[in-house]
Amino acid sequence: MKFNPTVLVAVLSAFLVASAVNGACVSKSEPNATTSSIAENSSKIPEPTSSAIEGSTGSGKDTTTSTESGLITLEQLDKANSDASKASFCSSASADECMVNADAVAYLNKAVEKYKFTRRGETIAVISNMLFESVGWMYNIKHSANTPGQGTRCMMMWNFISEYAKELHPDEYAKLMGSSASSADSASDTVRNDVRELVLNPEDSFASGFWFLVNKAAEFHNDDMKLRDGNLEDFKAYVVSGIHTPWDSNREKWWQLVNDNLMV
């Protein structure tokens, strides 16, 4: 067979062209660039708390971030309560009371699930009220008045704290109340504060507002004509006639922030 240099040159040229084309596809691969960026950024995302993990349905869908199921995301809560999005938020407050959004969001979502809230207007109302009462998660007990036994994130008065603690922790409640068990009004200040302590843990405290609406203001729960989605007047009615407390313009500010940013 005769050596034909023309054929060899043609073959080599074709090979070089093919190699150049394949190399260009790899070097311009967008998925690889995206993956690298995600891997780098993921190191800045905090590990979820055990409570947040418990919010998973096991179906691959994390209900702690599902707006379809009526739950909220940390990003949304940070927009509604921006001060508590910073780690420094609790530096000037009592460390055993203050909480940042990153820790609060899992407890809120757990409460939504526990009390089976499905209407956005109700969830917005409860969270708005708790943010107002706790000054954006700053406080867990009442400091501005001589009201022993008052507390949780919605600052329930003693009579409601007594009912709540008795329902959730009956044995401990009975021991603390002693001879006052039959009449909560007769409990001393010390006993009231000790009973309050039973429900100041994050799970019970962040669920208190949901418990109150379901059990103490039931006429506002699952009623299509009350606490309607995005209805400020319905929220005012709940505050005045459900919580039985005077309206305050600061409640409207909190409601607007929560309504504009949560579950949207």
C-alpha cells in the first residue's frame, strides 16, 4: 500500500476538530459551574435543628418550608421580624428569654401542625400577636407589670397559663399547685411563677398563641367569615373580642409585616 500524505493530513485534521469541539462543551458546562457554587454556599447554611428535622413528612418534602401546607420559611420570618434575623439581637436581652428567628421558626411550624391550622388568616393573626406581645421574640415573661404567672410568647395571663400548664403537664401542675389545685385564683405569686415555668420551654411557649385561639377564642377558629386572609379588620376584631385587649397601632404594624411576608 502506497503512503498517501494527503489522506493522513485529512484524517489528522478531522481528529483535531473533533477534539476541539468536545473540549469546548466540557469547559462551558453550566451545571458544573452551578454545582461548584452551591457547594461553596452550602457551607454558610446552618444545620437544621432537631425540631426542624421533625417537620419533614418523610416524603422528600420538607414541611417546615412548605407554603402549600400553611407553614413558613426562615427567609419569610426574617423579612417579617428583621431584628431577630441577626445573632446580635439577643445580646442586650435576657439570654434565657430572647430567641432569634432561626431558632423560632421550627417551633412555630410545629405549633401550626399540632393545632392543625389550615387558614392563613388565623396563622398570621396568631404570629402577629405573639410578635407584638414578646417584642419580636425578646421576652418570654411579663416584666412591665406586677402580674405573676403571666408569660409565654403571647403573654397569657395567669388564669390561661394555669389551664395551659394543667393540660400539657398535669402531674407537675398538681404537685406545684398543691392545695391550690382546686382554685387557681388562690395560688401564691411563687406558685404562679413556678407553674408558668412549665410552659416557658420553646415548644410550649411558641404554641401558646395557637392553643389560645383554638381553646379560648374558638369562635374565630375555622370560621370562613372571621380572620379572613389579608383582612386587617378581622384581626382587630380578634384582638378586641377574642383576646379581650385594647387595640394598639403597633399591633397593626406587626400584622402588616407578617401578612406581607409570611406564606406568600
